[in-house]
Amino acid sequence: MSTDWLIKNAELVNEGRRFHADLRVKNGRIETIAGDLDSRPGEQVMDASGLWLLPGMIDDQVHFREPGMSHKADIRHESRACAAGGVTSFMDMPNTRPPTLDRAALEAKYAHAAEGSAVNYAYYMGASNDNLEAIRAIDPRTTPGVKVFMGASTGNMLVDDPETLDGIFRDCPTPIITHCEDTPMIDALHALAREKYGEDIPAREHPLIRSREACIKSTRLAISLAQKHGTRLHVLHISTADELVLFQPGPLRRQDGSRKQITAETCVHFLHFDDRDYERLGFLIKCNPAIKTAADREAITRALAEGRIDVLATDHAPHLLEEKAQKYDKAPSGLPLVQFVLQAALQRVFEGKLTLERVVEAVAHAPAALFDVKERGYLREGYAADLVLVDPNKPHTVTRAEVLSKCGWSPFEGETFSSSIVSTFVNGQRVWDGSTVDDGIRGQRLAFDR
């Protein structure tokens, strides 16, 4: 398949700049960025007049459900949804069945992705109360980091032993990423809701059960451990305005070459939905941590704009509609998001709440820098040609029929976004042409420059 392209007349968005140029792709890499490039024999030429050319999104928080839950999601379907959404690389979570708690389980996931993923891939190691030795033995080049669930999770992945938690933060050779919610607080509030509503707990109660206080308490604990041990900590899916004061604004990488020790991330659904949407969407938007108030939504958006929140991701976590249709205690938490994440994020640009340059920083540059991803995440000569072309003048209304995730639905159904994803390139190969995924293309394992 051809990996030689000449993309002409695009508006490139990269490293805080917007400028018009041509971009040449040779052997899967960005060879040249310049004006008025002439075509060469054998390369495909695309006129991108009126289009934005962005580095492909690196989604550092997805749950693709393999192994163990492939009835609701799998690598093949979810990676193709990524391609359609402008996501060229993903980092998958360890709470599968069995969980990814040792090197053998980690490498088995990589081998499976090599066979079926349409985009680039990486996998986290998980932490439990009894795998500290496996964490100490990690080769930092094999994984983006170690995921610590400091709140409720599936299987053997809730780390609630204080001594083990301290040891993980002290000895982990990679960045630690955390899900921060305090389980005892949640359990107590859940019990009160069951006393009041029985089995019919309404969706609007979810952000009260998975409370802001539970988030704040757990996030403070994670930060205190990171400060104690000098750990590189990345706190996932910030959902409350109250947590924002715990993080510093400004760029992830500083002018002196250093970077923040403690970073934060939010998810696209926290920018798009708030607690008024439970009436309309019910358990379809039930997720952990919970979608909270409009004031939280606005504060999180402002924090992303100022760099207090560094990364924007999805926490893509599909479930079947029949699972979501159950009552509160059985309806699982999580939303399918990768196919429309970039369009949803860009809506904040059209609304004037974020700049285009800041969105690109949060979805591509920042995850690449935070996790030391080798030669991806930027429009730079010599880097992998992971690219997305966006038409900012072509509105797109989401329909269920177009959903590529295996679960077959999207929380964005019926919404009209102001932009469309025209093309997605992975390692120079055009995997998405605006309507179809090329099933012959396979992504590559992400490399970490550590």
C-alpha cells in the first residue's frame, strides 16, 4: 500500500501555530513541510484546500475489552472506530479478564493487537495489592505506565492496601496513572440511595453517589504520595471544579526542558454533557467518575484552556444497549467515544471556549510528551505520518447506522457537529477516507523513548 503522499494547500496546526503549507509523506514518515511542493512520480496527491491538517490524536485512556469481554468490544471494531474519529494511536487499560498484572499478560495483548488493530497501540500494566514485584521489574520501554485504581474497579485491581500503595508510588519505573475515587465514601452514599429508592435508583443520583468529595479525597491522596516519592503522576478523568486547584496551570514541558511532575487529564464527555443530560440519556451516560454539573463542565473547560488540565482523552468504555437498559446497580458504567471524540472536542473551538491550537496540544502533543512516545504526536519532518484532515465547514449529524464500535450505539446520536473527519493516515497509510476504513491496514506498537 502506498505510504507516499503529497498533501497540498492545507492549514497545518502544530505546536501553537496555524499556517498554510504542503506536507510530503515518504515511506510512512513526514519528509517535508514547505510551501509549493511539486509532485513526484508514484506519489498520491491530495488537494486539502480549506481543510485543517492536524497530528493524529493519541488517546491515552481506552477500554477495548479484550481479553474477556469481547461480546461488547474488541480490537478490530474499536480501532476502526478510532480511525474514523481521527485517533491514530491508543493506550488500553489493564482491567480486562484476566487483568494485565504481569509481563506475560502485557505481551499477549501486544501480540493480539498486531494482528487486528487498524491504528497504533500500547498497553498499560495494572497494579493490584499483590503484584508490586512485577511492577518493580517493568521495562519502561514496554508500556506507557502503570494504572492504579484508587477507587472501585473490576476483579483484582482495587489497590486499597496503604503499604502496597506507598510501595508502588516509591518504586514504579514508569509514570503512574490513577483513577481517583474513594470507595468507602461511594459505598456509604450508595447504601443511602438504596434505602431511599430501592432498586429504582434514578440516573440523576449517579453523580451524588460517585460524589465530588470521593474524587477530591482520592486525588489528594494520590498527589500526596507522588510528592512524597517524587513520582511522575498523571491523574485521569478530572470531573469536578473542586479538584482543579490541586494542579498547576501552564505548559507540560517548560522552557528549561523540564516537565510537570504531576499532570491532569479530563475526558471529552465532561466537556460535552452535564447532569441535566441524565433526564434525556439516563444510564447511557453513566460513567465513573460521574458527569457532574454545568458549573463543573465550564470550570473543566477553562482549566483545559489554561493548561491546568494537560490532556484530553476519552475513557472509551463500551457496553451493550441491553446492559445499559438495566436498573442502576446492574447498568454498567462507561461510554463509547473514540469515533466522535475529535469532532466533539472541536465543538468547543467553534463555541469560542478553546483554541484550535490548544485542542491539538491536549489530544496529540501532550500525551506524546507525557509518555515519551517516540516520534509521534507532532507534524515534524522525520516523524511518523499519523495525520488527520478535518473539514471545518462540513457539518456532520451522528447516526446509529454509522457507529463502528462493536456495541453499536453512541451517546452523540442525533447531535450535529460543525466539522467532519475527511481522512486519517496511520504511518502514512490512508486508513479512513471519510466514509470507509481500509481493513488491510495495521497500526504499529508505540515505542517509548526512555
